[in-house]
Amino acid sequence: MTFLMRGPFCLLLLLAGVGARAQTAADALVKEGQTLLQHGDVETAVQRFRAAAETNPQLYAAHYELGRALDLQGQYAPARAELQHAIELAPENAKNDALAAMAISFAFESKADEAARYYQRIYDAQMQANDPAAAAATANALGRVFLESGRLDKAEQWYRTGYETSKRLSQRPRSQLTLWDLRWEHALGRIAARRHRRADAMPHAATVRRLLRRGLNQDQRAIYPYLLGYIDFHTKHYREAIAHLAAGDQNDVFILGLIAQSYEKIGNKPKAREYFTRVSEAAAHTINMAFSRPKARAFLKSSPR
């Protein structure tokens, strides 16, 4: 015997089916957008993420990814509107990711105080959750935003907070102790460089080199030439900066941006364009990108081929 479903129950089943199809379609659009972003196609990725958000307005990932991609296009106000939606929709285990994305969005415009409001929320939550390792990393991220925004006293304050917070880690192996010593000395060297105090910066670089020679943090070796290049750049030794930075991580857009700026300072626009182009072709939503991509966009716009 066959029964026909009628009434409210039938309607609920139909709506559930439509909702499930919308969810599947939106998820697929987000995945397409993520793949496009990995290949540097920001414009098409934005289209996919926007379509996903329109298909399922309650999908956290759609708003999160769309906001980050819009930042890469320099559309900061629309990006933050999407990221605010993401914060509101984020599941508990993704809340800090959404807050960090909003903080980085403000970093794209060097709005350190605004970024600090979101990083502070993350730091407080991590401390409340008894996760000093994550909290220390968050404090360092905020120190970095203040540093690259030219707020040097605040930068030192937050880097110190990160270093002191790291000491709360229980049963830390020697390599972990050395890692945080490296981060602290590296930060102090960069802060001194930003204050144009080369004589103060170089001893911190020497300490970083000595710590690396312990051999406990081999994956950190590239930070030493980066630090030397950073000191060179901010104390106007541009040719030396290029040489040192070339020995750093060539997949790091911040280092590429410093090389580009160094070439620009010595009047070599073709090489500056080459490195700024490499920055513009990357598509990560990170602090490094926040302080590199806007400079690349401005240079490439003002100095076309």
C-alpha cells in the first residue's frame, strides 16, 4: 500500500532537502574558491566565495574566506563586514581564527589599535583556557602589528608580554626555551632597527646567531639573515639589505617586499617591480602579507611597465 505524504510534515521534508542541497552547493563553492586562491586567482575566488555566501548566508566558511579574499583585493570595509559575519557565525573552535582574520584585516591599513581589540580577545580567551603557548604567540603577533605600524613602544610591550607568557609553559624542553629566547632577541633587534639604532640592534643579532649555533632550532636558521637584512634596511644600508635578505626565506612575502623596497631605494625599479610582482602573485591572508601587499599594489600602480 502506498501512502502520499501531505501537510506540514511533507513540507518540512522538502525544505530539509532544499537546505541540504544549498549546504552542499555552498560547501563546493567554498572549496573551489580555496583552490583558486592557492593558485593566486583572487578575483575568481572572490566570486566563488560570494556565491557561497549568497547560497547559504549562514555558512561561516563562506563569509570567513570572502572577507580574507576581499582584503587581498584592497576592499577593506567590505572585507570587515564579511569577517564580522564570520565572527558571529563561527563555531566555538573557529572563533579565534575569525577574530585573528579581523585583526589582520586592520593590519592591512596599519590600524594597530583596532587590530589590538581583536588580538586582546584571543589572548584573554587563550589565557583563560590555560594555553600559554597559544597566548604567547598571539601576544607576539600583536607586537608585530604594532612594530610594522611604527608603534615601537607598544610593540616592545607586547613582545615582552609574549616572552613572559612563554615562561608559563610547564616542562619546556630546551629547544622550546631557546626558541622563545630567539624570538625575544629577534624582536629586540628589529625594534632597535626601527628606532634607527644600528649599534643597539647588532648585539641582538649576534645573540640570535649564538642561540642558533646551539643547533636546537635548525628550522629557524633563516631568521638570522632576515634579521640582518631588516636591520640593514631600516638603517639605510640598502645594498647590504638585499644581500642578507636574499639568504632568507624566498617564499616569505614580507622578505620579498623588503627586497623590493631596497631595490626601490637604490633606484633599481625593474628589480623592485620583479619582487613586488612576486608579492602581488601570492594570496595568503597573513600579517606578512598585510604589510607587504599594499606596498606592492601601490608601487605597481604608480610604476607600470
